[in-house]
Amino acid sequence: MISCQAQNTNDSSLLTEEEIVAALIEDGINLEEADSTKGSVFGSKLNHVKPAVYKLNAKELYIFEFKSEEALKKGLNDFDDQTAAFNLVSFLTYGKQNILIFYVHEQNLSSKDIPYEKEIQETLDRMIEG
């Protein structure tokens, strides 16, 4: 999901949270801004970045906007370190350039049909990279 090529931190091709949200909404994914959910591990700072929180059909979507792909990778490492001993609810992780998304869908892990899973991935896949 996350490419391994390096990005310049001043690269104008980096994505913003606003671009991601606009693309998701344009593709028919109804997002509502939400207050930060206190106590949720998904809302914790990762590599010094606090996520924007949205609701998608009463489920949480966390969007982290990092300064580079390298910073995103460090953020994922932070998440792994912070949650190593946790038994987390079901969620999906999406990465696109410098953007990290956690979709906390809470569906059964064996479920073959997670609402919005394909739509989110398709939207991210269509977004132009640099």
C-alpha cells in the first residue's frame, strides 16, 4: 500500500487532508467532521502528527497528513509500538504518499464485505501522484 520511494519534504506533490476528503466526498463517500475521540488509540499522535477525525456511517476515519512518506513510515512504526500489547477493534489501514488513513469499521475480521473498503481504496488509487 505504501510505496518505498523517497519524497522531498518540500515536494509540492504531497497530498493534503483536504484533497483526500474532497476526493472521497466527490466519489460519494459521505464524511462528517467529528470531534477528536479521546481515549482512542487511533486518535493518538503518530510521529508528532495528530489526525483529523471524521465519521463515515457512525464509524471513525482518522486521516494523518505527514510531511513526507518517510514521516508516514515513522508514524506507522509509532502506531505499531503503541498498540503492540493491545487487542484492537477491526480496522483498515490505507496509505497514499504522505497520507495515512485508519478506517475503524469494527466488522468481523472474516467478513468479506466491509462497507466502503473498496470505495476508499479506489478513490486513493485514482488520486494523481506528483
